[in-house]
Amino acid sequence: MKKFGTLFLIVLAALAFTGCSGLNKMKKNASLVKYDVTPKVLETHAGMVDVTIKGTYPQKYFDKKTILEITPVLVYQGGETAFKPVKVQGESVQANNEVISYNGDSFTYNDKVQYKPEMKKSELYVRVKATRGSTTLDFDPVKIADGVIATSTLVDVHGKPVFMPDKYQRIIPESVMADIHYIINRFDLRSSELKAEDIKLLKEYISKVNQDPKRNFKNVEISSYASPDGPFNFNEKLSGNRGSTADKFIRSEFAKIEAAKAAGFFNEKTTAEDWDGFREELQKSNIKDKDLILRVLSMYSDPEVREKEIKNMAEAFEVLKTDVLPRLRRSKMSVNVDLIGRSDEEIVAQFKSDPSVLTLEELLRGGSVVTDVNEKLAFFQTAAKMFPNCIRAHNNVGCCYIALGKADEALAALEKAKAIDNNDVVKNNMGAAYLLKKDYAKAEEAYNSMSAATAESKMGLGGLAIMKGQYDAAVNYLTGEPCFNLALAQVLKGDAARAKVTLDGIKELCKCGKPSYLKAVVGARLDDRNYAMSGLREAVGFNASWKEYAKTDLELAKYWNDDTFKSIVQ
């Protein structure tokens, strides 16, 4: 019995030694395993780090009774992130893992993990745990790639809010008119006409304007007419005499007014036969045969023929003589004035002293002319309070809050605008507010609900497309005016040459330095050292924080030992 027990232990030891020997051999020869990584240098897109690994085993390497658990791990300062493990097995293992032939074989693996900023400077290792029966052995970790190129994270995800404009007119034209009527074939002024209510109001208006510093006389128009009955030559002379009479009267009213001395202040016009006035008065009348008379007017262009045909309608012409023609024997006087409103400076000053006297359009105008965002907000908030049904006021309050980085306040204001009219401007601004809030799904929903895409909505959607890794879509959204996001999308889709054209076309570089830094990336991708160094130097000039960023950016790794690069990032 004792001999049997000793023999059993010897067998177990032999088996254990055989297992250890097989695992140790695989560990010792682990350098013969080849790992091909795609991409060669890890990148982040759509917030993820995606990796494809092909592992290739040489002949007679893979022990037939062994299982390998392979775990890719991204190691960075302060931590590490593991991808999902994969198991492969030898030919004699009874399990459901991918089988690796003893004669040489390979496996392909794909996984992705959420990107963290710490991963920007990292290394990808594979850790292998071998199991043969009850025996396990950890192999030495093997570095297989560097990571992570984080160029996609430079995207500017923000919207462009649209302010609704004011309708303020500083100069508002005014006109007051009065008529002088004459007896048939006469041009003298009757005292009854000069006492008429419209003449009285005209005189009062002239006096009022003359005393009002906010009103300026522009000109006076005098139009004199004769009715279209009687000989043309007689009517032509008659309308001229009526014009002279009316002109003399109105000039007397302006005798002591300085503005009337300007050349061209009085404009005179005469009409020998007022067929247009005749047609207008006829259309307003209740004359029984007016439709017939109007047809006659349209049939004949010769004034004498018109008059003759109308007179042939004896009964109708009698009514015209009493109801229509007398109203055409007149001189029409129009006094034209410019009402001068508050200047931009006066609006701002008035707002500071007492905003309650300002009109809606003045408040909106004030908000548009001041440059400080908080001052703008004060104008638009006052407008929204005084005129709560004004969509422009609420919309513009929302735009100011977006500029101040206050997403919730912006959304609250825009909801009020939306309740009045959920138009495309409000929808665009809702999208911009949701982008600020980092609620990207609602931002995209708001933009896509617009009846027509605009340059502003395309800007927001373009940034979102870059975030989602949809670079072709981003280029389509952003094509037009050169901008940073367009160039970034072109870089990320592999078109660095086109990105260079876009970057060089940006009219005013952002002081944040992003466009300039992207020039450095583009230069590196195009192997254009001068362009890369120029862009990096420009970026650092705008913002010194790009120095540290460049030191760990694998896009620029080829320049890390370059003396010019070192001098820029020191």
C-alpha cells in the first residue's frame, strides 16, 4: 500500500512537471508570437479607443493542452484600462475557445474602450495567462503599440445663437395733407376753403413742427389738377393757375420758417386732366353706370374721345357733374416732415436714467448696440418684462445667457420665446443652448426640427458629427466658409492637404490657438516641418498651454527631438 502511494505521488509530480515544462517553454518563446495592431498608433474617435489585434503563433509553439487568456491593457500615468480578454486554446483542449493549431495559426481580436484624457500618453500591452490543467503561469507583459492620438477631441462643439433684430427707425417720415377746392373753370381761393378743417389742421401742424426740435421739415409738395371735362388746352392753363394760387398760399405759411428757404423745398406739379383721380373717385362712388364708364376709360386712350363717349351717356354724365368732377378741381398740399428719434447714445443714456419711457424698438436697439454681454442682457430683460409677448426680447435674453455660458437660464428664456412662436431662429438657439448644456441628443433634435438648415445650425450639426466620428457628414455640413471644425474634419477623414487649404483660408484665427495648433498637426501629417513649426509657434503665442499638450501629442512625435520643437515648447 505504501509503495502504491509513493508511486501515485511520483506520477502526479511527473504530470505537474510536464505541465510546467510546457507552459515555461511557451513563456520562454513568447517573443516568437507576433502581434499586429491596427491602427499602428491608437486613436480616439467618437470618444472611444478602438483596436484590432492579430496574433500570429509560429509552428510548434502552441501547446496542445494549453489555454491562453490574452488581455490588452492600456497603461498610462495614474492608472490603466483593460480591454475585454480573449481566450485561445490548443488542439487537445475540450472547451469552446478559438483553437490554435500546433502547426502555426493566428487569431484576430477587436474591442474598444471609453477614452480618458490620461490615455493621451499611454502604451498598449498584452498580458497573457496560460493554463494547462490545474497549472497556471503569467507571461511577461508585451508592449504592442503606443497611444493615444487625441486629435478628434479638439472639436469645438458649440452653436451660434441668432439674435432677432430690432425694427428701430430713428428717422420716421410724417406727412400731413390738405386740399383746396375750386369752382369749375376758376382758380381763385375762396375764403370758405381757407377756413376748412383740413387747412386749419395743416396750419397747426406747421406751427407745431416749427417748435419741435425732434421734427424737421423735409419739403412741401403741391399738386394741382383740372377735372377731365372741357378742352385740354384750357384745362392745362387752368391747372397751372390753380398751382400758382396754392403755391402762393402755402409759401405764405412758411414765410418765417428757415427750412423753407432751401432750394427745392417747394415742389410743384400740375395735371391738366385728372383721369387717374376720376377713375379713383368713380370706383368709390355709388353711381349706377360706373362699371360701364370704367370700361370706356379702359377702351380709349385719347382724352377727347374718352370725354365725348362719357358725355354720350347723358344721365350718367349729369351725376358725374355733381358727385365726381367737383372733387377733382383741386390743389393738394402735402407737408413732409422727418421725426428724429433718439440716437443710439441717447437710448443708452435714457436706459440708465429711466428705461420705462423707452419703446420696445428702442430697448431692442439699445441691446444691439452695446457691446458688453451683461449690458445687452439688461436691455433685453427689460424689454421682455415690459413687453412679455415680444418673442424677440425673450429670444435675445436666451442668446445673452448662451454667451455667458448659462445654459439653464438660456433654455428658460427660449422656452418663453418658443411658446410665442417656435420658429427656426428659436429652434437654432435651443440647439445652441443644449450644446452648451452638453445634452447633445436634444441639441441635434432641435437643429433637425428646423424647416430649413442654416449656416448656424450646420455649424452645430457639424460639431456633433465630428463628435460621433462621422467625418464625411461633418465636412458636408461645414463646407462653405473656412473654419476650424471643417479643417479638423478634413484631417480626421485623412485629407490633410485639403485641411491645409481650409486653415489658410480662415480670415481671423481664434485666440484660443486651436486653428494654429491644427496647422502643426497638418504639417506633421504632410511631412512639412516648416508649416508644422510655424503653426506650433503661432499656437503657443496665442496660448502657452499648447507647450505641454505638444510634448505628449503623438501627432508631433517625430519632432520631439527636433531642436526647433524643443525651443518652442520650453
